[in-house]
Amino acid sequence: MALKKSLQQLVTELTSLGPGMVAQSLFFPWRRALRVARLNSQGQPWPAFWQAWRAARNGHAPSWEALSWTLVGDLISYRADGRYIRLQCNNAAIELAVLSETVVRVRLNRDPNGNFEPPFSYAVVRTDDDWPLPPPYAIDDLGDTLELCTARLRVRIEKHPCRISFLDHAGQTVLAADEGMGWSGEAVMASTRLEPGEHIYGLGEKAYGLDRRGHVFDMWNTDPSGYGPGHDPLYLNVPFCLGLHGVQGYGLFLDNSSRAHFDVGASHPDRLRFAAASGELRYYFFYGPDLRAVLERYTELTGRMPLPPRWALGYQQSRWSYSPASQVRDIARQFRMRAIPCDAIYLDIHYMRGYRSFTWNRRRFPDPRELVADLRAAGFHTVVVIDPAIKVDRHYEVCATGLQEDVFCKYPDGDRVAAPVWPGDAYFPDFTAPRTRQWWARLYRDLLVEAGVAGIWMDMNEPAVLGASGSDTLPDQVLHDYEGLGATHAEMHNVYALQMARATREGWQTWRPNERPFVISRSGYAGVQRYATHWTGDNESTWEHLRLTIPMILGLGLSGISFTGADTGGFWGAPDGELAVRWHQLSAFTPFFRNHTALGTPPQEPWAHGEPYESLNRAAIELRYRLMPYIYSACWESCERGLPMVRPLFLEFQSDPETHTIDDEFLFGDALLVAPVCSPGTVMRQVYLPAGSWYDFWTGLRYDGPAVLTVPAPLSEVPIFARGGYVVPMCPLMQYTGQRPVQVLTLNIFPGNGVSWLYEDDGRSLDYEQGFHRVSRFVTRRSEGELRLQVDRQGAYRPEYERCQVVFHGVEGRPSQVFVDGQPTSGWKHNVSTGIVELSLQEFRRIALIW
């Protein structure tokens, strides 16, 4: 019966879209195999086409291993001037910038007599002038070496040849030079040594395990049209990595947006080589040794995500595509009728008129404003997709105004770039030009003001094209404005989506100045966290991809991009009921929680597989909503400190080598350890618990780590452990965020020693930036014969609730007394079988349980 209904819905969906749209959509996954040369492309005459064809045929990247590198040579002299130290070498000049006691920037100029102009980078928001005054440092000439010493770090500079290594203040190696620095033609590179047992993490979106060592990675944003484990590159690349060996942790950021290459011990097992196809060799070194401190410094440099609207942390439903409007309304009705919480519904490309961005298909969506308003009244936010490619059509207002304002990318001969995307031949806005970003921002008026949509979903913004000129993106020689400096697409390709996200966010701020934007982007680069969230693209409905989701999200978080998630259930293919449940259980503990699937696939909504799967999916989503105060607080901490919401265990337990390679369990926030089930038929799984006390979230049983446990993992639940010493705030179940005021907040306290945070504000506006928020700091202390909780609150915001249900878990034995703010109280209950002590309180500052 379920299969019959699925087939009926699929036929209805395809019929509603029409044969033209279906044919073009079904062509999408096969386009890489065809790569048709468009000799008659409108707007692309013979000279421009020939340039594009040659560029595509020659390829973007050099054969890195075949290059012969010219190295910088010996150090001849040096000169210090404030925070800058210039090293004069035989073949080149090097500049070191001491930005802080733990952050040093290195630049290479191939002209030994050349100057170092102030660097410009789209990735960097903290310029040299934004750092405090140069920290005290000394330079010691030791004969064959120089040593630059801050209070925390030593930079050792070998003279013959000139090579740069980094050591801690005690002289222990953190990052040692290998070949040093050099160039080959336009390409530049640096080479460092990998220590025995060293792990390398980060580098953006990679379909690999958490540890990148032993592999080669390209930094070139690419739409792969589906991918599997080991496929590289993907949609979003970040040339930043973390290194960890022994107690030493550090970070490296290659600040160069052209095509880059990281060989992480693949060609030579003890060497890390990072290179770029053109431009300046400019990299930042961040010393920890705590990797959390490295991430804080890196996100100070490249920016941190602003607080999203609270609803964006709720469950979101999408597919390619819900159309017409009646189907969208039916999906919304089903969610409310089945009592499955949901905050957002997405409209994919078929809501547009002929795939033209910023338009509505009035046959399928006759009254967008009414539809969006009706959905909002039912508690749903509407998110619409926008592609950067603008159809070549002078009767299409967006194209006409773009031509008038001269915002589209061009070839060197002055012809505009036109390439096939969803609407056919299309132009591409040059988002590196201020006038283009202003034009793009103005385009959002109808969507944001007239229609009232609540979110913008940016797709195809690598930028992707559908097979023109033998390439999946624009040719290298296409020109960009680059803030008036001028650059080619080879240099600007990786920042295309970053600048599109910037322009989109600026549009939101123009039309809704006191409302938090929600922008999601398929592609991006270092710094995209300032503008947009991200998802892991066109994954597959397989157990293999479910497992891959965890290290991919962890890797993005370690690259500064915290607000991420995967298409729940998989994009390509059709999950069975068990896989769908396990995917919902995982996604309930990822920052971005959206169910999305492709055209032509069976329905994938939480109820699509019938019972018992519908109830199990509902339970996973319901737990997400009950944890919303905890999740929102974890999101705030990520915005404040740059730490990811989803963390590998080693980020909190760096001194434990067992945690360094675990990528099938993680911390969600700082208090919950989640061990998802990623294999079919599993009813038990192993879980590693680091040092400390841990409490089974479902049973309340206490375990002491470090320990390896084999725990039950029936289809009805995912293993979760609460960290001793931490507070997990929860709220009553709602069908969408803000459905009704929270009248009672539950504070779950797990005995131990720790510090926790609860962040609260209105969840919608930017008033929090003016102090209209509240931050509660919980300190939990356990000692012989007592358990204490203290809370300090700051901020002008007053939450809706007047009472807190305070629940102490894992209490061993009935307390003899309970004190609230220093006064004994009898208003508490103790459950012997569960080990819970419970109080119902108004505002309080201190609670003590005494035995």
C-alpha cells in the first residue's frame, strides 16, 4: 500500500511539472558525461568560445608533483620594523608579521627587492590595523639560525637555506620546515614536516574520514553531480587545517583564493605541502597548543557566524520540487495533522517562471503572498532557492537591469560570458564588484517585502554550469572586478559563492534591517560563515553516506563553518524505513536539520514509510524541539567563540590520544555525547567515553571514563550520554519554535564539576546586539557529601517563563538537606529508583544538596 501511494505521488508530481521541466531535470545527473560544446551559444561568439575551449582543454591546475620548484635560497639579512620582520634571501624576500603572541603571518615575494603592500583578502576581516599593538618580541642571532621569540612562541629561521619552523616557548617542535618555500612559474608552495603520529584536520568539505593525513586535496569549489567517499573536490573548500601531535596543536591558513593543493603526507609520508596555482604565498600560523584556542584565533581572523533566527534550528522540509502551491499546502497540512514538528518548507527551482531567479510561476503559484502568509499563520517559514545564473533574455527584467548596470562577467575581449544553466544560456553576475552586490541586494525586494519569504537558499553558486565548453564552471580567463583591482576567474572562482552570500545578506539587511537573515549556500570559502549556513550537497540515500555525514560535518566545523548539516535521508536515491529513521536520529543532533530529496525519487517526508517509522522519526524530531534551549545556547557559544556546535571528541579531550581518530561519535555542544547508528540491523554499538562522569541520557545510569562500552541501540533510540558537571536546559514540546510561550524551563543537572551556559533572547531581531539578551552561567561542583549549583545571570532580556523545574540526575542516596539561596527548603522530591532530585523554583542563585 505504501509503495502504491508513493508511486501515485511520484506520477502526480511529474505530471504537475510538465515534460519539459522533467526532461531537463532528469538530464542533470548525467551532464558530466555529455559535456556538449555549445558552438552556437548566444552571447559567446567564436573568439570567446575558442578561449573558453582552450582553457577547459588545458585544465585549471598544474601537475603538482611534476613541477620543479625554485626555493628562496639563503638568508642574507633581516630588518625589523614594528610587527613586521623582513628577511632578505638570495632569490626572494619574506615578511613575517607578528600579529599576537600566538599568531604569525608569513608572506613571500619572488622579487628579492620587492615591497609588501598591505594584503587584501575576502576571507579576512581582521586586518593588521585591527590587531592590538605588536606584542613584545625579541630576535636572537644564533649563528646559523635566527630565533624570533614572543611570550608563547618561537619562530626559528634557518639561514642556509632559509626555512621557517615554529616551536613552543620551551623549544619543543610545533611545526618544522621541510623544503621551505618556493615557486614554479605562477605557482607558489610551502613545505613542512609531519611529525610521527600527527593528525591533520579541516580543509573544508571533504568526503573523507576526520583525519586528512595520507591524502591529497584540491581547493577548487566544484559541483560533482553526486559524490561518494574519496571524491574531491566538492562544493566548499577552505585552505585551513589543524595539526595535532602529542600535546601540540596548531593551525595553518593559506590565504590565497586561487586553486590550491594540499598534499597531506600522500606523496611523501612525512611531508605536508600546500601550494597555490597563482598569486602570493601568504599563510597564517596559529599556535595553541589547545586547538580550541586555535579555532578562536582563526575565526577572529576570518569572522564568526552571526546568530540565526531561532526557527532556523528547527526541522525543515524540502524536495526538488514541491509544486504547485496546492502540494505545498498539503505538505504543511500533513505535518500539523500528524503532529510532527516543522518550522520551514522549501521551494526549489520549479516555483520560478522558466527557472528565472526572482520570478514566480504564476500558473503553479498564482498568489505567492497569500501562500507565504498562510504558511506563516500555520507556523511555517518559506525558504526559496535562488541561482546566480541570469537567463539571457532582454525581456526578463533582472537580465535587462543587469545589462543596463553592466554587472555580468566578461571575457578579456569584452564579450559577456554566457553558459547553459537551468534557464538555458545565462549570464553570471560579478559579485566581486560593489555595483553588482548593490544591484543584487535590490533584487530581493519582491521576495522579502512583497512575498514575505523567510529564507534564501543559494544553489549552483560554485558557480556551476551544465556542461558548456567542456567545463563545469566558468573559464579561467573570465575577468572579475575584484573591488577595482582586477582579477581572473582562476583567482576568483573560490570566492564567487562567498561574495554572492555577502550580497544576499546585504539585500536582507536592506529590506528587513532589524530581522536576522537566514541564508543557506551550497558553496563557499573561508569566511562564508559570516553570511550563510551550508549543507553537504547532493548526497546519496545509503548507509555509506550516512556514516560519511559525521566526519564531513565535523571537518566543516573545524574549518570555521559551524552551522551545517546534510540532506536527511539522502538526496539521490530512496532510503528504506530503517535508514530514514537512523538519518533523522543523526540529523536531530546536527546544527542544520533539513530533509531534502531529488526529483524522481519517492516521497521522503517523515511519514513516507508508514509505521513504525513515522512514529520513530517523530520522536527524533520531538527530542530536537525539547532540546531547543540547549541547542540555541550552543549556537550562541559558536557565534561568540568560533567553536563548532558539533565537535569531535578531541576538541574537548585533546590530551586523550584515543579521541584523535574517532569520527563516528561526537559532542553536540559541550554537554551531550552522541553515538549515532550508521549500520543496518544494529541493536548494540560500542561507545568510547573520555575521562569524567557520563550519564546515559535515557536511563540515568552513571559511567566513569575513560571507558569503552557496548550499549543498547534499538531502532527507537540513539545512544546519548550527558557529561557530568553540565546543565542541559529543555522546554516543553512544540510543533514549531515560538508556537506558545515557554511557561516552565527544565534544567537537567548532571553531577560533576563544570561550567555551562544558557543564552536567551527574542530569537528574531537584532536587538540582542544592543544587550537585549540574557546569559546565565551555571557552575556545578561535586565534592564529598555535597553537590552545588550556582547561577549568575547578565543581560536586559526577561524570558517568558517564571518558573524552572530543576532536575538533578544521578543522585546517589537521599540528601539530608537541600538549600536554595542559603535557606533550607522542603519543596523537593527524591525518586529512589531513578536517582532524581527535583525542585520547582522561581529565580534562584544557588542550590546545594547535602548528605
